[in-house]
Amino acid sequence: MAAPYPLELVQLVAQAGDLYLYDVHKHIQTAAITCCVLEAIDTLPDEILYLWPSEWSAMKIIYLVNKYSPLVDIVLLVLVDIVSHDPHACGVRFQLLTYWFLVGTLFSEHLNTVILIARTYALWGCNKLILYFTIFAAALMIPHALYIVYEMLQLNMKSFAENGPVVREFGCMPAINDSDSWPAFVYLICAELSTFVPGTT
């Protein structure tokens, strides 16, 4: 009796690892795309009515970047995780996605953090210690965002070429190795929380 699957496919599945999580990831991305697009469509009438006729200002730019940059994130994520099946294309698109995340983190996170720091400073009665603490915590996000980009690129640029058959069969996602970069993400979350928590208490 012949095997139900070709031996080469069985070997590729074994090399790719847990494809169940890959499938779950694709469903989560589809849900994220849906939510992002629905939110953009839902708020568009108010945006056209109130924001578009207003004068250009820093707040208008921050709003537009924060609202529409996730759409670029999602397009890049779909290109990397679902569409690409070529190791070279995966590498190029993964670099673009990683650098775009860095730009998004440095731009929108830090502009929003400046607003949050000013609010926290006012809520704490212009306490200089709180001001210095939140500025220090926000400044810590910059080197860690750079480190995450460096770590992700170091871990994954060779992985796409080394796992060429898996990438050609299943796409870029199974070849992405981010298991060693979790401490940097945890630290980035802690730094963000240390600027957020004082402003909400």
C-alpha cells in the first residue's frame, strides 16, 4: 500500500515544526486585518468631517500616522507570513517589516509617550522625580527597540536560506525564529508600563 503523503512532504512538515501554531497565526492575522479595516472605515466619516478640513498640526500628523500605519504593518505582515514562498523575497520583506516596526515604534510610541509624560507630570503635581523617571523609562525603549531589530535580523536572515525547501512549501513564517528574542520584548513592555502606570494612577 502506498504512503498517503510523499516522503519529501513528510520530511518538510517535520522540519517546519508545529504547523498548528502557523495556522492559528494566519487566523489571528485575518482577524487583525478585519478589525483594522473596519475601524478605519467606521471612523472615516468623523475623520472627513472634523479632521480633514482642519489645519495641519503635530496632533493631526500623529493621529494620521497612528491610524494608518497599522494598515502598512498588516500588508507587510501578510507579505511575509502568508504570500512569500521564496527565501530571498522572505529575507527582503522581513527586513522591510522589521525596519518598519522600528520606525513605527520610534515615531508613534515616542510621540504618544511625550504626551503621556506631560500628562503624568501634571497629574503628579509637577513632581520632578516622576518626570525624570518617566523620561528615563521612555528613553530605555529606544536602545531596546534597536536591539530587538538587530536580534530579529541576526536570527532570521540566514534562516530563510537554510530552510529553503520549507519556505518554498509553507512560506516564510515557519522559518522565522524569534524564540530567543523574548527577553527584549518583555523589557520593552516593562519600559512602556513604567511610563503608562504612573500616568493612570
